[in-house]
Amino acid sequence: MTDVKLAANEYIKADSNLLRGTIEEGLQNHITGALYDDDTQLSKFHGFYQQDDRDLRGERKAQKLEPLHSFMLRARVPGGVCTSQQWLDIDKIASSLTMNQSIRLTTRQTFQYHGILKRNLKPLIQALDLSSLDSIAACGDVNRNVMCNPNPVESSLHQETYEWSKQLSEQLLPRTNAYAEIWLDGEKVRGHEEEPMYGKTYLPRKFKIAVAVPPHNDVDVYTNCLGFIAISENGKLIGFNVTVGGGMGATHGDKSTYPRLADDLGFIKLADTIAVAREVITTQRDWGNRVDRKLARIKYTVQKHGIEKFRDEVAKRSGVTIEPPRTIKFTTRGDRFGWVKGTDNKWHLTLYIECGRIKDVPGKEVQTCFREIAKVHQGDFRMTSNQNMIVANVAEADKAAIEGIARKYGVLGERLTPLREHSIACVSLPTCALGMAEAERYFPEFTDKVDSLLTKHGISDQPIVMRMTGCPNGCARPYAAEIGLVGKGPGRYNLYLGAAFDGTRLSKMVRENINEAEIMDELDGRFERFALNRQTQENFGDFLVRTQEVKAVLSSARDFHD
């Protein structure tokens, strides 16, 4: 540690005995449904956040009760792939050990549970372990779930990139035995224990990795701390373009904070992938800001030092020659819905999941649908970073049965507009402690209203990337959306416009703290002008920048705030 006063979390990590803290003691305290304060920071490294139902806060306070504490647990599922049996286990755990009994697909290509009571945390994690799943490092100041383009068309290329995403996830895990000791009743370490890569204070903030396969940018690779863009020749993976320094998230009113798209570090050969990833992480470990957590993400480190200096440091530490990046082009960011046939002659069915919430509602029994499919499906399931699900590797003989189940439970057959297919939202209220405005609960209704405007102007067939978050932390990546809504207060949002459809340009705030009527008014006029003056195959965000309705935002703090 240093004589400079560091952020509070740095002392919590340093004194935690490599992430153990007093979590075990807190689990045994039955007087409260909460953990001890410092442990609520350490628990993130184990994959879960402490939350409470904010809808009930006032009522419980009036009854002189503590908030209804519960926990949100996020699993580590590299590339979002799980087997049919694992999905059945995931579903069973939700039904038996969570209060709302549902499953939420996340924008980090995994699933999470909400409403876990403290007494159910350990049984739930043990049940995941029995299914060869875990939540190690799904949150916290470490590398989190590694995303990988699902790419159901190029099957062999997907398999190669998926294997790399798994390797990255495994190689970059913390090495502390704390998770096994606390949750799996593992043998306690006696004597000295080390974290060879992370050190005892781990990273200054969270760290996110994505692997993309052009021309599909489904994983929003440039919004990640570290990105690997697959470079192939004749359908064979030969290496990666590496990107560094992306990240969403900002603080309202604080111009020192901003979202940022990653810079190109360069091209590397496959054999150098893990070494470069490790040394990007160690450079961030040593250079990142440990005084102000708001400025601790790697995006600020790259912005401060510049990509050339950062590249030189990674090359020196890894001993890898980093070549100039290869030419790539992205064309899409959305999922490919319906049936798609892969190069291996297997079929893949991508199903739309509203806001990623897997639960049964009248007319659309999503949870039952996937449970029944898992009972007969011989392939795997692939969660996408757009909160949807791919029933993957379906044999021709099983296609009709799986489609029949999806139609029976209302998950397949509904016509989706292009806007809805390209839209995502975070959870926000009532469980997220940071939520300032609604997101998941309000977004379907809001999308209907925007779709009505598009229909009014005859452009309902236009795909537009639209995203909503309840706060500025950017979990649904709104700053990289052509239309981004960022919660400012109850019923009020900041409106961002003009990002590139392919995810290579950020949006710009055009109005602050406005309500639904004002948002619709802002969109109405722009949709009208777009319908009348767009060029052939021009995307909405590109039109706004070309006509100078919105200033182009590339990646820098100056661009974002000017």
C-alpha cells in the first residue's frame, strides 16, 4: 500500500485475507438478512450483490423492519454456452432457491438470479457446482465473464473462438481458495497463499473481455476493457486484432467520467493470446487509479497514458511482437432470429427474450418453454449479449419438435419489429441499488410507443439499435446505441443519439432530464426528417451525424462532453 489515501475498497481488499473477509461469520448471523458492510464489497468477487426490494422500503420502514435484503447472483459462463442438463439445473435452482423463481439473461452473455435470501446463498452455489457451474469472479475487481460471438453460421470458427474465450476465462481467474472454502466446504489453506497475477488488492475496478467474429459485432467488442477480434483465412482462425480501453459508465454531472470506445492495440498470433491478455491486466493492475474509483477503469488508464505507451508496456511485459491491426469490417450487432443453418449442417434457433427475463406470463410461458426444450434437446444453449437465447446444434430430425414446443408456449411466432430485435434494457428498479429510473419494467411499453412513431413515418422496417438503463453506469451499453436512454430520475431520462449501427461510434446527449412526452417529441421530428432525406441503406445514427443533427463522438472525453 502507499502513503497516499486510497479508495476505501482498496483497504477492504487488502485486509480481506484474499477475499475471505468475514463472509462466513456473516452467513451465520441470522438476526439480519444482510451481510456485514465490508463483505458486501467482497461478495462481488464471489459473484453476487446485496440488494433489497426498493418498492417495499417505505412500508418496511414504517413497520420498523430492516429492508427486505436479498442477493443477485451472476454466473460465470464463458461464451454463454451451457448444456441442456445444465439448463434444467439452472431452472430448478431458480424455482427452488429464489423468491421470484425467474432467470435473467444478462448483457454479459450469462444468467443471473434475483431474490436470493441469505440462507439460500450457499445451497444455491453448491447446486451450481454440482452442475459444473460457478459464480467465481462474475463480479468484483477482476476479469468477469468472457463474452464470445455466438455466430451460429460459421460453426467451426465459432468453436475455435469459443475455446479461446474459455481459456481466457480460466487463465484469468483469481487463484485464492476463498470461494471453495466458503461455499463448497473445501479444505482451508494453511500457511501462505498468493495471487500471482492480481496481487492481494486485485484490480482497481472491474475488467471485461469480449471475443468478436466479424462481420458480426454482437458482443459490442469496442465497449469492453479488452477485445479480441477474430482474424481468419479460409475459415481458419489465425490470430486476433486486440482492442484496449473501452468501457461504458459515467456519473451524472461529473465531466471527468465518460464512456469510451477501445483503441486498436494491434494484431497478435493465436499463441500469444493468453500472454497479451495477462499483461494487459497486469499493466492495468499497476497503472490504474486506486485513489478515485470513478476513474479506475482501464479506459481512463489508456486515455491518460495513450495507446502507444500502453502498447509498448504490454509488448515489453509479454515479450510479444504486436503487429499493426488487420483490416476488418463489422456490419451487424443484432442476433439472427429464427432458424439458421450452420456450416456443419446443424440448425440453430434464436429466440427473442423480452429484456432477457425468463419467466412464465399469460400467453408467453418462456420458462416452461426452455424447460421442455431442454428435456429433448441434444445440443446446447447459447445465451447472447443481447439477452436472447439460441437453441444450438439441433439435428434435422429434432427441428420440428423443438419448433413445436417454442410455438406452443408462445415464444416463437410473434412478429418482432426490427427496433425490438435490436433493443435491450438493464434491470434497474426495484432491485438495483443504483437505479434512478425504470428500465426493464418500462422498456417494453416504451418500445411500443417508439415503434408507433416509426410506423407513422413509414420506416418501421428500419433496424435501429435502442437501449435503456436506469442509471448512468451503462450496463445495457446505451452510449453505444443509436437511441440511448439513461435514467436521471423517476420517469426522466437523458437522451443520447447518433451512435454507429455497427458499434464503432458513441452517441451524443441531445437532451437532459426529459420525460416520455419530450423524448417522443425529439424522436418524432428526427424520424420524419430521416424518412424524407435518408440515403440508400443509411442507418439512423449515420443520418443524424451526416446531417449534423448530432456531432460525431468517437472515443475521447472531449468528444463526449463537447
